[in-house]
Amino acid sequence: MTRAAGACEPAGFRLVAEIACDPDAARVYEHGWQSWSPTDTYPGTATSPRPVFEKADITNWRAAETPPPATGFQGEGLVAVQPAPGAEVTVVSSPDPRRHVASIRVAATAGGLRVTANGPVRTSVDSGSHGIPGALARWADDLVARLALPRPRPVGSMWCSWYRYWDTVTDRQVLDELRGFEPAGLDVGIVQIDDGYQAGIGDWLDPRPGFGDLGALAGHITASGRRAGVWTAPFLAGHGSRLWRDHPDWFLAGVDAGHGWEQDLAALDLTHPGALDHLTTVFRRFRAMGFSFYKLDFLYAGALPGPHAEPAPPIEVYRRGLRTIRDAVGPDAHLLGCGAPILPSLGLVDVMRVSPDTALRLDHPSGDSSLPSSRNARVTGRAREWQHGRFWINDPDCLLATPAMEEREQWARWVERSAGLRTSSDAVTELDDWGLATTRRLLRPSRPDAVPADRL
């Protein structure tokens, strides 16, 4: 039984519902803030993961909001509770997460589960089949209809430079891979140059010494009949970048945007006219080079609260930044969000990374559930399968099929089972017979069909 009640709650939180049940038998689905934030279904008496890695609360969780309590759960914009196997599911969600995303807490009590929120929420009860996954699929279908969200578009299969060449990639290496696809029998529709081509984080149009010519490389890719893709972290700049040195007024003053690439990071103020003009210039230049697929990474930075030139809610600011990029590249381009606030991105990206990065290793040494590992990627990706074909094309991250990948058969099974974007990130010549056969079989264009509830 679910009932609303009034009681003394933590500052800013109000009681939404009390669900009478045995908490040990109940299950709670907690949806994380962004791509890398842990998301899963847990026993009602458990406590969901918390940040372990330094500054992960900024870069991988929801920064500057009320931190989660010491025990229990805190979903960002969405939780679901099933009091017992086979019972109806209570879904608590933000009515329009394009405008506001409430933090929603679930805590075990002696008599059941207590749900509180620090903003407006809708509560619905689902009595359909397939438990929490089925309820989430039906909730998503209702949200898509209510908000009139666009239908996802299909995306071709892809090769990405990251996991083989990392940030020392060169145009020559990409050209070598490009020449190897057809002889290897690989169906590659998009070739994406990842991190490493640029001189610095923020200096996207300045080539890294030794990389080569980015525009010429894009021309070779498109001349082969494929689409050219490029990676950026568009809302960030490193303190070592030319952009940060030349235009400090374009960034959120005093806001810690995390640490990466061996430097502190700053977040663009996406209400500053100079910062928005910069984004427009960069992405128009990319489009003129021939790029039509854009991986937009570390997008959490666009939704950080701070002293904006034009005061506005962080989600509104974030969406303004994404719309600026869309306007620059055109409606036919594909945008892939990564490290992105999930629900605030509705209607603005075509593809969404729904998990942390995978890795050549099974587990991350720190134990932080938001950091790269194949286990972390599987757990959170599986918990967001219901989003595919409803909100966007899911990106479960790249297939890695070389012998260097720990438990590569298990990772390949997950990629095969999961819906969404199919991307290889291996050097073709380093694949053994199993790796090449597996890559040939799995590398195929995505389909925007929603995952049926019984497959979730």
C-alpha cells in the first residue's frame, strides 16, 4: 500500500509516499544523474554506491546538490519501488526533467519504505507485467508522449580510435585502420576520432603536434563513403589551455569543475555571449571539415551551478549549450552525449552513453562504481536498457575483442545482448580469429526500436 503523509523531513525534502512492506523483500530502482552515475535495482535495506575517487562527486555524480544520505537511496529525477516480487510498482519522477530534476530519496523504516523529494514529483502505480523494468518502460512511453519527444533516428556502426590509440592517436593510424576495414570484412559506417587530436582540452581547433591534419583526415573518411566523427568535451577547458588563458571571463568563476588530463578543469559559462559564440565557431568549423557525428563528452560541466553572466537554472543553461551546438551542426548531424545529465538531455541528443566507460579490466582498482570497468559498464548499462528506442539510441560503449580484454567473451555477450550503438575500438590487425569473427558479427547499424518490456 502507498500513502502520502506529513512528517518532519530533512531540510528541503518533503514526504511523497510511505510504502508499507517488508523492506528486506522490497526492491528499489535508483536512477543516477548522468551517464557514469551508478544506476541499478537494490534490496530495500541496501545502500546504493557512493563516490570513492577524489572529486568523483563533481565529475561522476550530481555536484553541488544535496549529497545523498549515509544510508538508503537518492535517485535524480526517478526512482521505482516494488514492495515484493510480483507486486505493483510505484514510480516517482520529475514531471518534466527538461526543466527541473528533483532528488528523490528512499529510506527503509520499520514498517516499509519512505520516499521524500526536494522538488515537484509525480507518483504513479504500475500493475503491469515484468516488474520494475516493465514499469520503467511504460513510464518512459508515457513521458515521450506527454512531452512530444522526437523519435530516435538510426545510427550506423562505428569505429572509434580511443581504446587502441588513446590520446596519442595520429591521422596516419586512423588512415591505416580505414584502409583495413574492407579487407577484414568489417561494416563500418562512421569513423570517429577521439581524444588526442587537439592541442589541449578546450583548444579543439588547434592540432596536437604530431597528430597531422584533422580536416584532411575527415576528407579521407568521407571520400571512403563513411561518415566522419569527432570527440570534444565542449563545456570544459583545462587550466593549461589557450582558451582558459585568453578568456577567463567565459568560465564560471570559483567553480571547481574537477580534475583531469593532469590539470584542474574549468566550466564554460553557457550564458556568456563570448562562450556561446566560441561554441558556434568551433562546431561550424567541424561541420565545414566534413564531420557529421559528434561525441560530446564530460557534459556534466554544462549543468554545474555557479555565477552565470545571465542568472538561470543550471538545467536551462545546459540545454542552451546543447542547442547552440545543434544549431551550428545542423539537424541531420548526430549528437552523442557522454558524461551527460541523462534526463535533462531529453530531446537534444540522438545517442546517449548509458554507463561508465568500459575498460580492458573487469573492475576499477578504486572500487568506485562510476569509474571505467567492464563490470561497472554492464551493471549501469543494463539498468538503463529501457531508455533505448524511447529517448534515444543507447550507447553501451565499445566492443573490445582483442585478447588483452579481460573476460572479453562476457563483454561481447553484453554488447550483443544490449540494444543500441555498435562500435569497435580495436586495431583491426591485432584481432585474432575469435576477435575478428565476433567483431564482424556484432558490428552492425543500430535500430531505433524500443526494447520490449519482456526483454528488460
